[in-house]
Amino acid sequence: GDSVTQMEGPVTLSEEAFLTINCTYTATGYPSLFWYVQYPGEGLQLLLKATKADDKGSNKGFEATYRKETTSFHLEKGSVQVSDSAVYFCALSSGGSNYKLTFGKGTLLTVNP
Amino acid sequence: GAGVSQSPRYKVAKRGQDVALRCDPISGHVSLFWYQQALGQGPEFLTYFQNEAQLDKSGLPSDRFFAERPEGSVSTLKIQRTQQEDSAVYLCASSLDTGLKLFFGSGTQLSVL
């Protein structure tokens, strides 16, 4: 079945550091890939997505590129801020069930001033 | 309302009790989803509605779990004879239509003692 494996946390960085959170997936066919973010006390929010190979999703300075050859969708940001502290989830939807998301376990990011 | 609203925010139940969790989706949103998030894990799909029709309930873990959306707006997730393994955060999400951006509520944290 479909699965998502993402980097174990927690990740602790200083402000303005470079961020990478790794995500790899297993899926049938050609999935759509997503990063969701959960700020403390809030619901999950879509951060970015990519629907086909070599697409780059981007939002709020975050980027991820859909790499079919390595089945990966790593999240990157060049300079993190304290306000980026949150839990980040990689997810996919595939096949005929394009409404059904399969999530990774999440990675807690803490950014210190 | 402005977003997806879930109530109660926290629920403590004794083992064997029945519970009902409520979700108010964004007005006009056709699709509604329930996910279960165990501690330290990513959300897992439970069930999906399009308007009042429950199109997929493949993720419901047992016949103790039942969801409804009788008028195509508010939804209730009911768990009968709760067990300790039911302890989790239950997330509701809605979207304007299938395959479009999901909006998540903040969840109901259920603790079964």
C-alpha cells in the first residue's frame, strides 16, 4: 500500500539557518505530493503541493521538488524564522482515491532566536 | 464560520462509554473527511462524505465507529463502547469539492481511561 517516510525529529535550528526535512514515498501510479504544517494549537494547513514529476511546489519561502526517480519530496527553506516553529507533515494521494491522504509521522521543527 | 469547527476540544471517557464528536465544516463545502491521529503519528484516514453520502468508510477501525452527515453539512463521529486504543486526536477536514484543498479543524482530543 501507499506509505510516506519522513525524517525523524525533533529538528532544532537557529534563526536564519538552512532547513531540509527529508520525505520519501511508496505509491502506486503517479501520486500527488503535499507538505502540511501544524502550528501550535492550530489545525493542519496545506503548505505546498506538487502533482507531477519535476514540479516544484513553493510557498512562504519553502520549496519541495517532486523527484520521481528517487521517490522523494524533500522540504527546504533557505533561512528559517522563529515563526516557522511547527510540526511538518509530508503526505500523498494516489490512484482512484485522490481524496484520501496518506501522511508521514511528522517532524517537529523548533527555531531558536 | 471562518474555518472548520470541532467540538468538544477535549473529551475524557471511561472505557465502555459511548462518545460523539462533532464537526462543522466550512459553509458550502461539499466534501468532508475524518482522520484519526494517534500520539506521535501522522493522521490516518477514517471516512469521507460527499454531501450526505458516505462514499468511503474503509478506514473505520471497527464496527464501533460510525459517522454520519444527514443534511450534508454538520457531521458526527460516534464511537461506541470506547477502548483505550481509541485514544487519539480526531481531525475533521472539508473541501469545496473532491481533490481540492483541504481545510482542517483543530481536532478533538479523546482520552479513554
